[in-house]
Amino acid sequence: MAFYAYKDYTEDQKVLEAMQSVMAGNLGLHWFNANTEKFKGHASDPNRGLTYDDLNHGTYGYSDLPEHLRTSQSMVARGSDKSGKLPDMGYVVNRKSDVWSDNVSELYEETKARRWAPATDIPWAALGEKPLSETIEIACAQLYTFLQECEAVSLDFPARWVALVNQDFIEQKSFMCGQMLDASRLLEVFRKRALYGGAGLKRANVNAEQGLKEWLWAETYPQGSLSINLALSGMLLAIFRHVAAFAPSVTDRAIMRKAMQDRGRWVSYGTGALRYHLEHQPGQRVALHEYLDESEHVMLGIIGSAEFLEPLIIIAGGGLDKDQVKTGRVAVAKLIKLMMREYFARLDYAGLGGRTERSRLPQVMERVQVA
Amino acid sequence: MAVSFPSTDYFEALKAQMVAAQEHFSRLGFIDTTFAVSVANNGKSHHYVLEFEVFELKNVSEVPAIDLKKVDFSIEGDTKVWREMIENIKRNGQADTHHDINTLAHFGEQLKIKYDDPDGHDKLYRFMESIQEFFDLSSKLEVSFN
Amino acid sequence: MAYLATHDYLEDKNFVDKWLYTMRTGEMDLSWMNAKTEKIMPRPQNARRGLTYRDLDVGSYGFTEVPEKVRDNRSYAPRGAEIPEGVPDAQPWVSRKSELWAFNTESYYEEAVSRQWNATTDIPWDRLEGVEMPEATGKALSQLMTFLTEVEMIATDTPAMWLPRLNPDFIEVKAFIASQAMDEARHAEVFRKRALTTGWGLMAASPMNEMALKHLRDADSFSEMSVALHLVAEGNVLTMFRFSEYLSPTDVDKKIFRLVMQDEARHVGYGMQHFKYVLENFPEKREVLHAHLDEAENISFAGAAATEVTESFIILAGGGMKKENIEEGIKVTTQFNLKQMHEHFERLEKCGMPERKDPKRSKLYAMFLQGKADAEAHGITF
């Protein structure tokens, strides 16, 4: 895999002479009159600061990026003066509509503005002062064990693709970097929470992991984004909202409030990216429907797994008594319906309508009953 | 002096509190959303549109009806629910788990979230902390209920 | 071509029936409650620092006890969890601790998270309004920024390429790489923004340095990648940031370089600690790393031939293009180049590779000695 330089530069006379010439005061200045657009950017809103949107101008901006990037395979900064022998970085994602979302620049700015630190921004001591009952704590530990698995996969997804995405999509790549930090921060806070309560981690979730690996290793970025940014993130967003609503402690509520903010951005990007993709590649509608026909089952793999379902029932119900379990089941049934409703609504909004009629999910979900 | 809920005065008072706590809200990050609040009472409703930008509430207006195409989402509920939330905030300094916006709206049973597009809906969660802390500023107000 | 889960859950009647039964009756499995895992109760050792990964370094959950070869876990299961049969293989390429570990990794990560800054709001961009620099200085600054924005993202792309290939048990290393990705995106952003606020726009790309980026990207192992990226390249860039802060024509530029050098120092810190760790714990790797350093140093030397960078540096350092400015600029740039090389070999020595400070071993070291002698002959010391 290693790349070796074209030559040994320490023995290249031309290179040595060029360096010596410059250091003797003979500046060539080939760059001085670079053939680039002259531009001075300003913050359009001083309160907001200087954003990427403020620099969305002419050859430097993203609006004028063509759909197909054929002339740029290096890391040269968009808009700079390209000359000389430039290497090929091997990007395989070179179509704007394969990665772009109209809100990606805004989401990147929001990611940075809404940063937080699990070590210090969560009121850990509150849980120490008011520990939960053993049953609830064990349920929390299992839930947070599962959530770490989800974040591990979520971390790998943008990491897997970022180096393969053309460097001209700098705003979108920057958002992917923000996603990596989001995922690692959420993994961190879930791990810390799982261990802080004293019950230890619990069991890994075979069904969830199998499904998550299937989603992670989708063949194309649009497919993977649909699965990870829209489907998985939509489910996780609903779960975070749910746990916040039934939070057994102030600590848990604080965690989930941060988590839903971070994950909300992923969902926004995923929905927006799908929408942009289908607007510019309408033929992909058929392909993505077929992809979902095959891959949607993962949602049930997650929802139906004991390691996911049972802790949520216990947390929502407040315990293992018959009445508590019934309350928990009622709440989880509502959560599942909410997840499905929002999933299909997002697909519809993004241009992949008709999914409810085509998908195998509704028939199974409709069979959920709570006696 | 007490502010009446619901009224534009109530939201303007929260706006003033938000300005006073600018440093804190800046640390929470950008909040860029326009949403509506609807308070129902015996078949009649009062509707307000709140425009947030960067770190502050830029504008509050009362409107005769909510146009979901012009807002990211709306939070709708009976005055009884809103009152209970505000009183809870006053008692505790912030809404407790049973009375925060997320819990009350989660299954749409006490507060309902309505929206025209899902992306607008998701802004409620992207800015949840700022939105909740905005309402939690009620703890600093004397509020009377119509 | 995609991976397929071992079940299609929607077609798995047993799975569906069991789930519906649980929901309907409330009869639950609950075996996960008795997972055979360790019980610990970590607490912040330092209340002001909060709850850190170091506080979680206990027993089977901690990083200290991760063995040299991770044999037990190749799945996405978090370290310390009970791992049942049937979890998938995450296909990690690196399950060997010495291939990626560094003392203090968890602290570098915690520091990164707490020291995130925002290129949009933490730089006083408004102070540039009305600032007019002479053409030479403005263009030179813009050229330097063009170079920096061009190279920064390699330190996102390259470690990120490795991230999904690292065994998930190395949580802290993966977290550190994620934080580095965000740091570098921020650097690319701030340098791009600065170039586009000079009034001159971006300037010329740097083909010589693009070749360096390609070398950094395509390494045969994580360790080789880290040595070339964190230690050599980022070490060089750290020296450049320090000099650039010194040369900054405005206080806004000074602030930019102060902030980026904090982040860069963390990356170099990880690089140094990893280098030390791999030499101590995987001694068979020494010659492999020597060979990679031969290549990395060759390319590092080639970077000095990227005249668009050298010349812009000279102009900034000297404050203009008159003869006396150029002379002063050459003097400072010479000091910078020598300092870069000196610090590079100092790091290698401190981390356990002193033998590289030998002109027979390292051609770059030979060039350094020659350059130092030439400089001293001209009255330039560093």
C-alpha cells in the first residue's frame, strides 16, 4: 500500500540548486501572480462569526461546484491555482449528489457551536448522591452497553468514507469530522454512565451488531448514509427522547438531552442528503427502494432484541412488578410506533415516498399488542 | 410585576432574561429556529411565533393562526398543561423530568408537536437544551394565568 | 458486495414471534441481567477534571489491562462487556496494542474534547476589517495560508482511514483519532478563512507537498503512518506554527497560530508517546520504522523545495521584498529550517531512536549538519 516518492530528493541536483538559489536571495515568485479570484470575505452576521457560508463565493464556494468532479483528485484547496504534477488520492466519491445536503455547511457550524464535554458537562455527582434501585441500574447498564455498540458503528461510518470523498467537498468532509467526534463523545458518555452506576457493563447485542455491520458495510455512501444517518440515527434520536422522558435520574436526562442534540444533526443531514441525491439522481429511487427492501429488517433486529427491548421496558415502567412491566410495555409500544411513523415521514419528505406500502415493516409492527 | 400567560409580554420577559444570560446561552451554541407555541383554553387558542437566531430570541409575535409552512414546528397544548409546566419550573428552578418539553411532547399526549416537514421537526431536538433552558427562565418571573 | 446479517429478521418467524410475545405478555428473558461482567464504581479522582477515561481504567474495563494481542474481541462489543456467540467480526486490521498505543492517549483525548475551539467565533475576524497589508506581505500570508489549508486535511483523512480498521477494544485511541479529525477540519477551515480574508484569495497549490500528503496517506501499517504523520509531518508543522506566530503580521494571525499550535502539540505528543511505546514493546519494528523514516525524511526534505512556501515565508519573515527584507527573511527562514530538523531528531532521540542522529543512517541528518555548518559560516545560529 505504501507510496514512495518519485526520487531521492537529497541527491537531486535540480532540487538542491533550486533550494540554494532561493536561499541565496533569488526568489522565483511563480506563485506571486497566482491565477485565482481576488476576494475578501466578511462575516455577514458579526454575532455568528465568519462562516463557510460567508465564503460561498465564486470559485471558492460550494454552490458552483459541478455535479461531476473530474479534474480534481488531489488535496489542493478548492479555488487555488493548480499546476505541476499532482498525485491521485484515489477518491471514489466524486459526484456532489452522492454526498451533498443543502444544510451541510449550517450543520457543521452548529456541530462546532454546540460542543460539550462528557467529563465535566454531565452532573455525575447527582447519580452518586441518589443512586437508582438495583433493577433500574442494571437495566440502564444494559441499555448503555447497547448504545455504545451503536456509537462504535456510527463512529466507523464517516471514518470509513471520509478519505474516499473528493477534497472539493470540504464542508461536507468537515461535517463528517464533526460526526466522528460526536460519535466518540457519545460512546464516551454512555460508557462512563454504564460504569458509574456500579452494575458494570452487560451483554453485547448479537442481533443489533449483525444488523449494524450490515448497515455499516453498505456498498455505496448514499446507501450507508440512508442506513446510518437516517434510519439508525432516527431510531437513536427517538430512543434518546424516550429515555429523557422516562429518565430515572437527573444525570440520565442530562446525557440524553445532549445526545438528542448531536443525533438530531445526523438525522437532518441524512434526510437532506437523501433528498439532494434523489433530486439529482432520480433513477436511484428504484435502487434505494430495493436496498431498503433488503436492509430494513435490521430495524427489527434491533427493536426485537432482548438486550434493547427489555431494559427499555423496565426503565419506562419503573421496575419488574407486573404493573410496572405493563406500563413499560405500553410506553415501548408507543415508542416503536413513533419510530416507524417518523422513519417513513422522513423518507417521504426526502423523496422516497410510497415506502409504507412497499416495506415489510408495517405488517410486522401492526401486530404489536400489549395485553 | 407579574406577566400574564399566555401573552407576548411573557415571551418578551423571557427574551429579556435570555439577553441577561447571554454568556450561558452562547456556550450552549447556535439556536437557529422559528417555532410556534399554541395555548388552548376552552376551545379558543392563542398562538405565538418565536424566532431564534444565533444565540437569542429575535422576535416574538402573536398570530391569529399557525401556518406550519412558516415555522419549523409548533408546540401545542391546553393551558392547563402549560400552567403546570411553568409552575413546576418556578418551584424547582427548572422543569423536572415529568414537566419538561421533551417529556410532555414525547407521545403527543399532553403537548403535541406539529410540523410541515420532518427536518423542521428535528430542529426541536437539535436545539433542545437551549429551548428548554429558555422556558426554564420562567423561574425568574412572576407569572399570572389568564 | 455488502455484508449480510446472519438473519433476515423480518423473515425469522421465531424471532418475530418471541418479540411479539414479550410485548404482549411481559414475559421477558432477562438473562442479560446476570451478565458475567465485573462490577466497578469509578469516581472522578479530580473533581474539577470530572469523570475521565482514566477514572475508568479499572480491571477488565481499563486500557492498562488490554493485552498486547487482543484475542477475545473482534466485534463491536464495548471492552469489558459479556460477548455472546454470534457477534460479527468487525474486520479489524490492527489488534496489536503496540501497533497503536501511546502512554497518555486517554488524556490527550480528554484534553482535546475540553479544548475544542471554533474557527467561526473564536477568531476576531472583525478586527481584519479595514486592515490593508502591503501587497507582498498580503500575498505571502495568503500563500502560506493556502499551503496550510491544503495540507491540514491529510491529518483527518489518513488517521480516519485507519480508524475503522482498529480493534474496537482500543476505545481511547479511536477516540483520540476522532478528536484529531475534528482538530484538522478546524485547521483547514481557519487557514482557508484567513486566506479568503486577505483580499488576495487563495494562491498556488503545492505539488511537492501534495506528494508528501500521498506518502502520508498510503502507509503499510498504523505505526508507520503515525511516525510519518504525527511525528515527522506534524512535528515539522508545529515548528512552523511557532515561527508563524512569531512572524504574524496582525494580532488576528497570532491568535490563529496560538490556537492551532495547541492542537498540533497534542498530536505530536501522541506521536512521540506512540513511537516510544512501539520501540519498547515491539522491538522487531525498529528497522521497519527506520525504513519508513528514510522515506518520510526524503519527502520532508523535498518539502523545502516547495518554493511557494519557502519564498512566502522569507517575505513574511523579512517584512517585504526589498533586498534588506529578503536578507533578513532568509536568515529567519534558515533558522526555522534548521530548528525544524533539529527538533525532529531531538524527538526521535528522546523517544528511543538516537541512532538516527548519524549522517550515515539518515540523509536528512547529513543535510542538517551541512546546513548548520553553512549557516554558522554566515553567522546564523538557531
